Amino acid sequence: MTRPSWLLAAALPLCLTLTACGTTTDQPLPSVEELSCHDRIRELSAQDRKLSSRADHKYQSAKEAPDAEHFVSVMLTSRENGEAFACGLTRAWVTEVFEGLERQYSEYRNDDGIDGSRAGYQIVHGDGLAALFQSHAESLETVIYHVRHTGTEDHVVTVEQLPRGQGYRIYQSYINAYSLNAWLSASTDGLFDADAGEIMVWRGLQTAANATLAQVSGGKASLDNLDALPEEWRFARPYYEYVRDYDEARVMANFEKAWTRYGQGRVLPPAEFFDDYLVKLARLEAYFRQNDHASKPFPEDIWNTWIDLYASPNPLHFPGIPHDFITDLLLADRDYRLEILVVPLAGDDAAVKAACAENARILGASLAEP
């Protein structure tokens, strides 16, 4: 079967490419003096879409600045006007609330968004995940983890480890699927809108799929006319049917599966984080590493585990379709890695809160008109 290299390449939304919504969350906030880092992030999550330009600006500024001082100076004048949400772009500003600009200079100067080895990321295998997190579990400090599937897979999560073994909190969004505001909200009422909601249908993937189908069929096939698929492409019909029929009911079912367990700003007790969340993450890592570039059918349990953690399907795969059907068309020159950057936050609770308040203030100011 001939698989053209341009399949979905022009329009497939990948959240680590530099392309990362907004009504206010419905949870009451404490008084200003009591606001935690999480509270600051929850306030800013209403601007997830606008803040999505922050990552591009930091990458560009860090590459051009000779040192952290110049980087910070430039970023203090940055004005954010993003129009979309995606996991990597959300991660850029969420981690900034915790860490501040100066500390992020080295990461953004040395990271290319795919291979983070020069930026301090370490490759972690599934059987080493628990040990990595356990090595910091007794810390008296807050610890921030930048967790990302990269190479031939693509999703980014920020994990906040509260000090003194108090538990873990997950921050994430998903491109063309949901915003951080939705992920942290206490209720999903009113959040779904197929085209412009805090939770939405993956219109970008549908557009990409239609473009691909037109190319391989001489303009005859589309998501609404799959009977025109060429013979050599009919094996992929279940995938295209799923993309076509991905409606509100399926979107919400997938979102709520993960959101009720790991979202809403909920703190996961250590036992639940280690025995449930990390077990699922380890399962994904082991599968993707061991089957990278393989043509075997993608297993349904891995598909479901991805949704269990990330609240949206993986657009690069579908149960029963060859694992490499899309990934090796787009990303054949890459190899899968699970990468983690560990960032301890020095200082007591009051110092961490004060730093987050200042970092959040800078981000808020970046939303103002020039």
C-alpha cells in the first residue's frame, strides 16, 4: 500500500508543535492572602486561550537573549494574544506561575520541544517511574514535574507535588478538545460547544482528515463519503468513521472519564497517585517504547488507558489500525520517549505563595493591551 508522506501533515494538530479558553471557573477563591499557587493558576485558566502565545514568545526570546536577565527583561514586555489551547502551550504558562521566568531561561533556550535532554529533561521508562517520584516523595518542598510523551507521541502534563507528602495535582489541556479552565472546573455545565467551547469537537482533525481523503481519492472521498475510499485505504475506514462521528456525547464521556478522577483541581493522595495514575502512565510508556514504528494493530486497552488519563483520544492511533499508520508517515525520523523535568521550589509555603503571586501578576499583565 502506498502511503503518501503528506498524510495529515499540513493540518494534524500536535500539541508540542509551537501552535497550546476562557470563561471564569465556577469555584470560589479564598481571600487574596490565602491564595495558593493552584488558586492563581485557576484564576488565570480563564485566559488559557490567550496565554497560548506565551510558549512561542519564550522560545524566541530565550534563543535570542544572551542570559537570563535579558530574557526576563524581554518577556516582561511580551503581550499575549493566543487563539487556541493545547497541552504544551498550557504547560508553558502553568509552570511559569510556579517557577518564574528567570528559572525557565535555560529550559527554553535549550529545548526544541521534542528532545529535552539539553534542557534538563530525563528519559524515564515505565519501570522507573515510581522510583523517580518516590525519590522526591518525602520532600518538604513543592516539586513540579514537566511530564511529556514526545518523539512519535504527543502529550504534555504538569504535576504539582505538594510538600510534606500531601499529594499530587494534575494540570493539562488537550488541543482541539478542552482547555485547562475546563479541566479545573468543578462542573462541566455550559462548557461544551462543538466549535468554540472550553470543551469541543476536534474540528482540526476533521479538516485534516478531509484533506487527506480528498488527496488519496482524487477528490471523491470525504468523511461524508467514505464509500469512495480507494481499496488500499479501506482498512482505515473505522478510524475515519470515528473522527466523523465524534460528537458531544462521545466528547463528554471521554472528558468526564478522566476529569472526575484526576481533574477539578483535585489533590490525589500518594497511594492513588502511585498505585493508579503512575501505573497507567507506566503502561503507556512501556507500550509506546516497545512498539515504536511497529505495524501491529493498535490495542484497545492502550487506547482506553490514554483516554483514562488524558480525557481525549489519541488522534495518531485507533484500535485495530496499524500502530504506525499515521506516526510513521509524519514522524518516522523520531523515536518515542517519555521525558520528565523535575523542578523543586525552594522556600517555605509562604515564600512559594508569594513567588506564585508575583509570577501570576506578570502573566496577568501580559494580557493587557500594549
